[in-house]
Amino acid sequence: MTYDKYFSADVPSFLRSPVREIFRKVDLSAICSFAGGYPAASTFPVEDIKALSASVLEKYGTRPLQYGATQGVPELREAIAARYGVPVSQVQITTSSQQGIDICSRILLNPGDIVLAHYPVYLGALQSFRSYRAEVRPLEFPEEPVSSGNPAPKFIYVIPDFNNPSGETMTLEEREGVVALSRELDCLIVEDSPYREIRYSGTPVPTIRELAPERTLHLGSFSKVFAPGFRLGWIIGPEELLEQIFVCKQALDLCPPVYDQYIAAEFLSGGALDGNLVKTLSQYRERRDLMLSLLEKYMPEGVEWTRPDGGLFLWVTLPEGVDTVAMYDEALSKGVAYVAGSFFYPDGSHRNTMRLNYTFIPREKMEPGIRTLAGVICNALNIK
Amino acid sequence: MTYDKYFSADVPSFLRSPVREIFRKVDLSAICSFAGGYPAASTFPVEDIKALSASVLEKYGTRPLQYGATQGVPELREAIAARYGVPVSQVQITTSSQQGIDICSRILLNPGDIVLAHYPVYLGALQSFRSYRAEVRPLEFPEEPVSSGNPAPKFIYVIPDFNNPSGETMTLEEREGVVALSRELDCLIVEDSPYREIRYSGTPVPTIRELAPERTLHLGSFSKVFAPGFRLGWIIGPEELLEQIFVCKQALDLCPPVYDQYIAAEFLSGGALDGNLVKTLSQYRERRDLMLSLLEKYMPEGVEWTRPDGGLFLWVTLPEGVDTVAMYDEALSKGVAYVAGSFFYPDGSHRNTMRLNYTFIPREKMEPGIRTLAGVICNALNIK
């Protein structure tokens, strides 16, 4: 029996995840993988979670095991509202910030609608926008941002802090440019902000939400500061938009995981999150510095890379003509993995780029990994 | 600033949940509420979960806190596959069985597509189908099922065991009728089965999936047998359909909650689930019997109700002309709540029906609740 005829017309436009294909090919734990987007497991507060698991059941009894409010449990919404200085009524808890992207897409996008996105674009967002048959167009920097959309985009999608995949951070001027453009085009802004708290150098820049709260849906996540296995994120936005988000969320999964929310609320309001962040930032700073020094040491001339102030990734640009998609099988066969940069461009361009993650790979594998990768690149460049 | 113009054309077709409106009006814990669809918190295995939370962190270390596989963690998929006698490759874990409904809708439905549903229909399913702008049509029983759909429906949606809201169970003949119809119309079947294990009388009937595995997406849930706060369900179905479900699931939330999955896997494979079920079934049987005897004792002539063999609900039919929507404010003011039956009909018909839940209300409130409800009904019938 074949099933193609039963599928929604939207299904062919679902992007088959290239990352999945990478994971299918090989056991990444057996090689030097810079491919995944995982935080370092060493930053996970296992003992805190063990203690908090027991204590929320003692404190709240069966409540963490029952259905919870669609908006999220009050304790967690309050803790997030307090941390970010917003009213509780502007906070919706989501089952991961990926769900936050899906919800924004679902309540806002019609087929054919335009999303202006800062390229290169997070794969999971591209996948979501495409599944709603939206058209993704580039928001260019540092030139004057695209100013005449016809028809106007529904929203501008950006990761202003430590972009996945590029690792870059938008300046205040760029953020103000995005806000000005959104006002000119009369569209909304989806500010995807999973990495904002993972800053280990430089000075924080105001969020776009702070610059234009009336136009911005701000997506936060616990996955990088706590434990991605909890699948918890949040949306901060205008109450009128949150009303629609509530109805959508109810149809999606009724409410976010409740037990996890209580644990996260205690972790946050009790101050443990801040303690854990200090440890995480120090580890990640050291890993970034190691990665930068290894790239400096091994990469041949003509290879460039970003120097992130935070987050999990950096972005490597090879000389024109080198194809990181074509090069991938050789890299894998030599025991090193990355994500080809063209996957983050809707048109598959920029085939001479790649994303490297430096938070997940065991530290002792970083040097052999970068050395091997540099060798593969030298081969591609015909450098002996 | 107003936001209406930004919304997707699908947003107006999102059903505003009437249950939410009920919850908004009043603190249901202060009255006798038969309205919610919650399991009894007394069935939740708090001590088991406390112990398992610690033990999965000891056993698996940081793994329950990291991102997990999109299909679900292998340990849980294997435990479910073993319990239901299916290959692991046919099991996808979902973030609640509500998400299972949403996923099936999303991969199968185009705007205008038809879903044949067994009326009255679970509200969360109606909400999901409508959000994809599908048209819901009735699948009638016990007469010959609708046999000429033109165009054919995409799928038939049924809750064969202890339907929410009616509490009724489909006979083997009815299930075979659904399968025959799906073959005749060449459509799929979505078998929503969150209550199947909550049978406390009568004899189990084969699932529709067992009768037609090649056409059926079977949705299961931990919410009624374990802890709804974990938001875990599963889909069992043909591998070709699960391929598409994988891609959809990835765009929705990347993976189900990982810590919760490890705890659930241990709870299931270690045998604790079966022990907890025995306790749950005995409590629910007693509650159903109490509810039936109270209805017998207090309800005026002309009022009828179903006698469920399992699940959480029964369905009350009042004499024609009594309007349970209109009657609701009086009921609330006297301290009793229910869900009007017309909410479960896409056309808002059957205004003389209501759904009663008997698993969540404290036992001591059942008699005053039913006595009050009977009084409100007598008023509506002008019985002194």
C-alpha cells in the first residue's frame, strides 16, 4: 500500500532535515563531530535536578503530575516575568522554543506569505516556515535593509544574539534598523533568542523586544541554560497576540510538560540557574578560545571564521569554489563532521561555508578534529 | 495597535474552546464540577515517580537532560512496542496524544478536506481539524455507515474505547464496519485511544489498528494511566507514514520531553504501570457505580445516560427542549458545572445533552453535585 495520495499538499514542502541525513550516515559519537547543536552535557545540573524533582513532589504533591494551565504553570510564568521585567500576562510557556517558532508561523502565516529572515537562517525555522508554504527572503546587513517588500512580509525573523548558525551578534544600530524596517513595512518581528544568556564576552545589547515591545514576539528557551531534555521555552509578547497563541497552543498539546515546569521554576527562582550559568559561561568561553586558536593554528590561508561573543557556533567561510557539501563524505571518512553552510540558505547557496559547534564535542577531540578538518580543506584546495 | 490583519486566514477557524470559557467564569475547585476531563490525582504514583526520577539520573547520567531522538528515546519506544506487540519502527513518541491528533491533521489535511468523525466528537480533535480548515462530517451508528463520500474523506476519526464525550464503546461489528468503510472509500483511519487501558468492566474488543494495521494511525497516551503532567503519548502506524510524521515532529518541537520519557520507560518496563492500573481501575469502577446510582436516585423521568465500561465520562440526554447551554448559568450559580453536549457537535446541535466527568471530582462532592444538577434540570422541566 502506498500513502502519497493521502498526504496534505503541504507535506512535499516540509524540508527533509539535512542534519538528520548526517546523523543517519554515521554514529557521530565515534568521530570528531562539530555537527550537532547540542550544549555540553557537563553543564547540566544533574544533582540539582535530582534534588528539585523530589522537592517539587513534596511541596506540590500531585499537582506537577496533573494537567496544567495552557499558558504554563503560574510559578514558572512568574519566575520568567520577574527575570525579564515583563508582566506575567505577557508570558506563554512553550514546549521548546522550536514550538514557539511553529506557533508564530501557525497563527501568522498563509501560504505564499513572505518572511524576511537574517541569512544564514536557523534550519528549524526554515523547516517551520516552509511547512506553512511561506516564502523566505533575505534581510541584508550591514547595507540598508530591504525597504520595499511588495507584498509586505508578515514578519521579520532574526536571532540577534549569537545567531545559529553564524555565531554573529547584531549591533544596536542593526536592531534599530530592524525595528525601523518593521514599522515602515508594518510587519511584526519574531525575535528568536535561545542563546541570549550564553554571552561570555562583550557587552549585552538591548533585545529587539525592548526596542519595540508592541511588534515583537520574543522566543526564549531553557535548552541552553538548563537542560534541553526538558523541552521548555517561552514566548513574551503583546497580550492580544498571546490570546491567539493560547488557542493555538491548546490545539497543539493542551499544555507544556508540568513536572518539568515546576522543576524549572524552582531552579530559576531559587537562584540555581544563575549559579549554573557562571559555570556554563566559563566552560564555553574556554572552548571558544580553544576552537579559535586551533583554527588559527591549522587552517590554510584564505579560510575565515566568525569570533562569537556567545552561543554554541561559529561560521567558517572557505575560498570560493570549495564545496562543503561535496567535501562532506571525505570529511566523514576521515572522522570529522560539520554542517554544510548551504543548508542554512533557502536557495542552497554559499556552498563554501560551514557551521561548527564547539560546545558538545569532548574537549580532547577538538584538536584532532580541527587538524583533520583542515587537512580535508587543504585537499579540496589542492594544498599539499 | 491592533493585530487582526497579521493573523493567518486559518486563525478565525480556530475554535475558541468553550471549556476555557467555563474555566474562566469560575473557580471550579470551589464548586461541584463534572466539567473537566481530568483523571483522579489520587491515582498518580507520586512515590514511584520520585524514586524513578532519582534512579534514571543515576542510571543514565546526563542523557535524560540532553536533546533526544525525534522518534522518542529507544527505551520508551521499545517498552511500548513490547506492550502492544508491534515493531519498534512503528512507534513514534509524541508530546501528548493531542499532539498526535495535530500531527495526523497536519500531514494529511488540506483546507476543505473531509474528516468523517463518530459524533459526538472530542473537542480537542474538532479544534485541531478546524485549525486546518477541514470539514467534519458525521459517521453514523448503528445504521449503515455513510458509504458515499464525494469527495472521499481523508480519514475517519474515532475513539472506539470509552469515547470522549459519550463514554460509549464500539462493538467489534462497528469496528469492522469502520474498516470496511475505510477500504471502500480508500481513506485512512485515525484511532484515538487514550482510554483503552482504563476498562473496568466488560470484555476488551480488538483495536481498529489490529483489524487494519495498514490503514490505521493509532494514538495512545500516558495521561490516563500514569500522569498527564508528563505530556507523553505515542503513534503506532505504518512505517511509511511514520517517516512523514518524523519530519513533521521535528518541525514541531524537535523531540518529546526526554527526562519524562526515561521515567515513563522505567515505570512501564519495570511493571509499575500495571500495578498502578489495578489501583486506578478499582477507584474508577467505584466512582462510575456511585455516579450511576446517584443519577438513578436523583434524575427526573425522561433523563437518560450512558453506562460506560471504562474511561472518564458519561453522557446525559435530557428531554427534547431542555437547553443545557442556556441552563448553564443557573447550574453554576447553584454550584455545579458540566460541559454542554452541543460543544461536541460541529453544528452545535444536541443542546439537550451534557458530558459528566466522574473521575476528578472529590468523592464527597458527587452526591451534592448530582442532587443539585437534578434540581436544576427539574427547574428547566418545570417539575416542582
